[in-house]
Amino acid sequence: MTDSTAATTFNPGKGAGEPVGIALLGYGTVGSEVLRLMRKYADELEHRIGGPLELRGVAVSDVSKPRKGVPEGLLTDDARSLIDRDDVDVVVEVIGGIDYPRELVLKALRSGKSVVTANKALVAAHADELAEAADEAQVDLYFEAAVAAAIPVVGVLRRSLAGDQINRISGIVNGTTNFILDGMDSTGASYEDMLAEATRLGYAEADPTADVEGHDAASKAAILASLGFHTRVKFDDVYCEGISRITADDIAAAQEAGQVIKLLAICERIVEPDGTESVAARVHPTLVDRAHPLASVSQSYNAIFVEAEAAGNLMFYGNGAGGAPTASAVLGDIVGASRNKVHGGRAPGENTYANLPIATFGEVPTRFHIDMRVQDRAGVLADLTAICARNKISLRTVRQEEGHDGARLILVTHTAREEDLERTVQELSASPAVLGINSVLRLAD
Amino acid sequence: MTDSTAATTFNPGKGAGEPVGIALLGYGTVGSEVLRLMRKYADELEHRIGGPLELRGVAVSDVSKPRKGVPEGLLTDDARSLIDRDDVDVVVEVIGGIDYPRELVLKALRSGKSVVTANKALVAAHADELAEAADEAQVDLYFEAAVAAAIPVVGVLRRSLAGDQINRISGIVNGTTNFILDGMDSTGASYEDMLAEATRLGYAEADPTADVEGHDAASKAAILASLGFHTRVKFDDVYCEGISRITADDIAAAQEAGQVIKLLAICERIVEPDGTESVAARVHPTLVDRAHPLASVSQSYNAIFVEAEAAGNLMFYGNGAGGAPTASAVLGDIVGASRNKVHGGRAPGENTYANLPIATFGEVPTRFHIDMRVQDRAGVLADLTAICARNKISLRTVRQEEGHDGARLILVTHTAREEDLERTVQELSASPAVLGINSVLRLAD
């Protein structure tokens, strides 16, 4: 054996076999499932980590409520003191919300504890601050569960694709809206009926705004774009349009065209002809060709489609929500953070070295599907396509058919810029030849 | 900030900013693509690693051949001396074969170099010896590219699902056979015609045995089972049946039944009623329901379907072969191994602590689809179903239809054991009521 440099770089932290102390912040659906699995698979996890996990405490806001599964004496309403304990190595945040978990996570990181969080809103809003604290203390910040639960896209972007260039990430990352759109597509039901059904089945919350208006998906888009492009993209940088205005007619029109409407989170690298690059992240209803792998993602499933320079197209599919799938992702992160505590080393963290500019939404190139009712007379088509041409919108297909109330005209554009489209739609609306705009939808590439 | 234990466990190895020396063994399709990408993304990779990658040499068997892209003076036919160099930190093996790369990889590991290999045959045959060498020297052994190229299933099993229990992994892990079967399904072509087409297009090698007889898929099954069940499963432990006997009639019969034939690698945890566990890995043509996500994997694409206790069902889909996708996986591994050289720490390696027994193929439970020509007379059905019952095979569906040459009888069983099926088929064949067995195919669960 020749002289080994590697052996000297390997520095066990706590030392193999020593316990890793866990503080669990929050004990809702996810927290209780994390604890159940931690107990059920204790022996397995010890083998995988190199030392046993030991629960130091569970912090909740109200200790008087019964908390099934929490061992006697471990429940506390003092999260700060729990985090401060010397025998806590990894802090698991599954509270939800932003301000209070932000304070606790920062406190934990600054105290040299690694953190595992499932909190997409927190990460999407404050990743820079959190990453900085983790870097300063040289600890880990894991958040696999923040995007699409057990679908391991965070780990894949951080590690597996670390040798490649990501060009685009398109994902169905919200189960509620996919359940609604898939139901509308397969049964012809209205948006309102499917929303009621989703609420009845527990897929939608009492206030469904965060899901149906795309805010939840936008948080995930911010996280995916940051990881994929090594550039800080925050929630506020994401253009966001929900599904509440999608009608049964839109769905039917998509079907006629061999397409399906999905709420996509699209993160992309935009390369100008001169080679300058920027990134954009957006969430909006999108027409997806039925042959595309994302089109067949049904019910409340999630899927993320990644286009990389060398790897080509990859898709990751599974349950994007729910107690057990989320807990699976949290536990995978706990194993990772705990292994590092035992064996030394740090997971690749946030790394926003590329720091690419974020394109304004008006600059984003996409293709559009414009569905209108128009006057049924000679010259209309010439008038309307002239409006498009004047606004630099070139057309890919034009379909005109007779309707009971004027003619119906469907224009599908070549790739165009959002701001050019917006102007075009305004001018079309204002044209006397147009009786009404049925819908303007974007197409997936 | 409170006292931090974590900060003391973090031990930079070479120190941030120091170069990581790379030795590349092999310069075929994959090796040249790895080098091209290493050069193209040099700046990006340096940011992700924390230090620059520096190529120390490229070892090939014949240095007189022109090797485009290899810098002057870096080509050598002395792989052993290249590995021995003190300034080589990570050895990348993309030679192929087993014996020679085994010697080189062992030498590298024992010299304290981390190793990245794309060699499925090597890993499937010698993982125990390689893992032991890596553990002894406390270095990394990465092999993401050995299974399904850039589909990051190795990393996902090692890390993302480290907090979960894997129950089953079913994968389309060979592009050549999927191209052939998909072509037979979509065009009605014969096996021979599609094999010729695959050869013409470069999807099949001149000697297609390793692909069409399932050996390539069996290597991957061994690797996936080992990772998923923390139990050493070797190539020789995998039951293997290829696609060369699949006929256009089999494909047509599957279509009639709403199914499609795929060559699946199936790795499963078998739990007996008394709780004892074993594992099995097998590769064979399998009837897959058209609604199953694996059914729609077309052309030469690969996909791996993972069933985990908490995560539920996950699927990973993409290009499972080719120079660029394989190089993407190799480079992801190079980044991982290099990060650890710079920052300290080790990736989770082989960990076969569970050491579950490997079920003999006869014990494996599955469902069968038996397609026969039988005499067209009263009493035949009673005779044949009695044979099944006697052999503990219970039937799920029975379909009899008139044919031009006797009747056709299709039996689909409930879950049964392979050895019971084998006996049943022998007795059915021997029965005078059976004119011929058209096919016996296994069904996916």
C-alpha cells in the first residue's frame, strides 16, 4: 500500500457508535410520523448512521394536549432551551409557518447544530440567510421534504447532477391542483366541483388559496431554481398564476388539441444569442402534449422533469405530499446529517456561485395558445394575424372553425416573449373583429 | 452562539482551493465524454467541489492510437504507475471487463485513492471485495453510472431513501431489450426483425447476448438489491431469463389482455407469515398492466420503480445508456469524491449489515399467465384446473376461447411459488388434454 493522503483526511466527528441527539420541533402529521419511523427502524438507522439516534425532546406550542407516541418527559413548550442542549446534534423542524421556525432554525444553525426542515415557505423566503448561518457554523442544512416530499429531487440536484448543467426543470409539484385538473380532464367536471371534491377528500385545505393560486408551487420553484442554477431565486422572484380561472371549456379545448392542462413549475436557463445567461422561474397552467411523460401524472401525484446537458431528460415521480412520504424524506435527511456528525464531512449546501441575473417575466420566452371568438366574415384572419406580426409574434398554427356565435379562432404561436404576447392580447381584445377571448394558455416546450 | 461540537468535527482534507488530481482509466465513448465535460465545465465544477480538478493522466492499452482531446503528454499505457502517483486523488475507471479493472480498482482503493467506476459487471461480481478495500482505506467507491447511467438510482437508494425501508425495486434497466420489446409491441414485428433493427441503429452490439439474455440487467439487479436491502446480492444470485423466446404472438396476447411485455429486473424483500425475511433478485420478461407507469416506458429509455414503506411508490426515468448520460453520472460521482477529498467526510458506502438470506428462485412468489392450446371437449377444464389445485396453484382468471386448432385456454394464477408453477407446467404439458403450451409468462404485481 502506498502512502495514503485520504486516510488522514477522514476525521470521525463524534466517533462511530456514539449516539446522535435529535430535537424534534413540531408534532403534527409529519412530526409524529417521523418519530414513529425513527422508533420502528431504530436498529436499521443505527447501522446506516454508525451510531444510534436518541430523541432529546419534542417541542410543541401546547404541552397540555395529549401527544401519542412521545415518550414521558420529552414533551416541552420551550423549543429554545431544547435546541440549546449540549446533547442535541440535529434539529428537525416540522412546525410550518415562517417567522417562528426561521428564528429557531437560525438559532440551531448558529449553535452548531445541523438542521433538517420540511418547510418550503421558510426555505423559499430565507434560504440565503439560512445557508450563510450553516456555512459559518460548518453544519448541514437539509430540506429534501420541502419539495415534493419523498421524490428525492433536492438530493438529485445537489449531488447526482453535480457534474452536469441543468437547463430546465418542469414539475408538477402540487398534488391538490393536479388532483383538480386531472379530475376535470377525466370527468369533464368544473373547477368548482373538483375543488369541492378535493376538499371533501382532504386533498385541499379549508382555505385552498396557497394551493390553487400556485403559491405552494412557487415556493418549490424557487428552491428548485436555486439548486439547479446555483443562483439565489426567492419566492418573490417567481411569476405565479393559479388554476382558479381554468374552465371545463379550456380542458375540452386542450383535449381536442391532444393536450392536457397541468399546473407546472418551470425553472429555466435562458441563453441569449450572444451567450449571456439568465434564469427564470414561473408557475402557471400549461398545455402539455399528451405524449409528454408529465401528461400522464394523475391524481395527486407529483413529478419533476429535468433537462440536463449531458444526462438528457430525466423524470422523478411519486407521492408529493402526505405524512409518511414527507417523513421518509425527513428521515433520509436525518440519516445524512447524523452520518456527518458521526463520521465528519458536510453535505453540499446551497451554492449560489453562478449568481445569474433573474429575467423579468416579460422577457421569458414561451409559446402561447390563444382561443378567441371572432366575427365570421372575410378579412378577419388577415386583420388579426397582422396584429400578431406587428408585435413580433409569429404563428405556428392557425385553426378557424364555425361556431354558433361567430367563428372560433385558435392561434398557436412560435416562441415569443411574454411582454410581446401581453401587448398582442390587448390589441386583439380591442379589435372589433374579436368578440371575446376564451383563453390564453402557455404551452410546454 | 453556544458551544459547538459540530465545528470541531469538520476537518477539511486537502483544504479548500487545493486541486484534486484525477486519473482516467479508459478512453472510449464514456471516457472521452467525461474528459470533454470536465474541461467544458471546469469553472463550474471547481465551485461545486471547492478546488479545481486536474487531470494527471489517461491510461489506455494502445498509446499509438490517436486520442482526440487528451492533452499532450498525459497519455500512458502504464495504468499502475498512474494510480501510484502521489498527486492522484480520484481514479476513474471506465475500461469495462472484469479482471483487469478489478486489479486496478483494488490497487487504487488500497493506495488511498477514491474510485469512481461505471463498471456494472465489476461491481456486481466483486462488490464485497471492493467495499472492504474502500472501508479499510477510508476512501470512497462511487458507481452511479453502473446502473441506468444518469438515472440517479444508486444515490437515491444510498442517501435519499436511507431513512425508509425498501420493499421492492422493479426496473427496466436495459435499453436494448426495451427498444426491441417496444418495437414488437407498437409494430407487431417479430423478435428477429426488431433485433436486426436494433443492431442497425447501434442499440444492440454485434454479439447481443449480454443484453437479450438479460445478463446486463442481472448485473444491475444485483447492485440494486444489494443497496436496497443492505444485503450482498451478487450476479450469480440473480435468476435470469432473456427475451429471445418472446414471439409476436406473446405480444399480441398481452395486448388483448391490456398488458405489455417488459424485461424487468425485480428485486424484492420476501416476508413469510412468521415474519422471517429473505431477498430475491430476478430478471425475466414480465406482463405489465398498461396502466402501470413502467408500461409506458418506450424505446430505449430506462425506468426504475421503487416501492418503499413510507415513501410509497417512486419512479425514476431517463436515458439508461449512451456516452453523455453515462458521463453525467460519472462526473456527478467525481464531484462527490472530490468534495470529500477537499472537505473531508466519506459517502455512505456499501453497507450489508442486514445480511438477509437470499431466497432460492423456487421459493419466490409471483403470478403467472399460462397460455395453452387444449382439446375442445367437455371435462378438459376440470382436468386441468385439478392439476393446478393439486400443485397449490389457485387461479384468478380462466379464459377459454375457440381456436382453429383446438381451444385456447389462458390461466392467470394468484400468487404462487416458482417451484409449484414449474411442476404444474410439467404436468399440464404431460396431460393428453393439452395440445401445446404457447407461453408461460410472469405478471408484475
